[in-house]
Amino acid sequence: MPVNTCAMSADLLLGLVAFAFASSITPGPNNLMILASGANFGVARSVPHALGISIGFAAMIVLVGLGLAQVFEAVPWARTALAVGSVVYLLWLAWRIANAPPPGRAEAEGRPFTFLQAAAFQWVNPKAWTMALTAVTLYTAGGAWAVVPVAAVFSLVNLPSISCWLLLGVQMRRWLTSAARLRAFNWTMAGLLVLSLWPTVAPLLR
């Protein structure tokens, strides 16, 4: 049942919060990358990355709700172009994660995502597009600005969710002191990131 105005019933709000939590806490490119960032760079250097995800995704919901999604309906090839670009970019990021230096060297030499990079990443993140389009479709109607409370809820729920993955990555640093463990961790993260692309790649192959 869509939202008629910017106001939202308690039941609908609860459903939105549940959807935001379930989609934010489950594995995806954002969570896998913030996990790897926590393991390689620690909390302080990964905070801009986390904030960029949360605020950038909220902005994405607003822009999609204000009509950006209609671009794909008017220009069908744009969705395909975005999907191909997303896959190529994420494969490159997977390669970077797989070849990340040890935590000590990463802190000194590496560069975690900045706020703007993390915010911009949402636009090539297939899971973020799915979440945004679903949220706009199910929880907004009766005025373009009804997307604002939906975006606000997602931002409030998303940040704690991805922070759990960040803290998990930080805790894993104690087991990443050997080269073999670090290599196994980084290649595992890279492999999972590649696997997360399957829902995007499968339609392209068909």
C-alpha cells in the first residue's frame, strides 16, 4: 500500500524500517567493501566511506523518486549501459581488494574510499539500484517529495547496518597479521564481490 503523503502510518513505517534493515544488513557490494576497508584501514579512515554510503544512497532514493528512474523507461539502452559499466567497475574494485597490501602498509600507503567516492559508487552499485527502485515503488506515492521521509528512514537504518560490517572488518585485523591469512581474506572478499554481480550479469547474458 503506497504512501499518500509525506505522512506515514505506523504499520507502513514499520514495514519500511524492516525492508531498509533487511536490505542494508545483508551482503552486497557496499557491505563487502566496507568490511574490507575496516580490515585494511581501520575505523577512523573508513568513516568517510561509511557516511558516503549512507548519505549517498539517501540522495539516490530522492533523485530516483523525483523521476530519474523514468530515464530508463524512455531510453532502454541506458539501463544496459549502466549495468555493463557497473560490472566492469566492480571487477576492477575486486582486483584492488584481492591485491591490497597488509593492514600496516595499507594504512600508510593505501587510500580508502572518500565520502564523495562512496556516494558516487551508489550509482554503479546494482544492489543499491534495486533497493532504491523497490523503496520508491512500494513506499512512495501522492507527491514527488514523499520520497524524502523514505530516504531519511533508509539513511538512519543504513548507517548502523553498514557500521556493523565495518566493525567486523576491524575485529578481523587481529587475524590478518600473516601474509597467508591476509591473502585468503582479500581474495575471499574479492570473490564474494564478483559473485554479488551475478544478478546483474545474468540478464545481460540472456
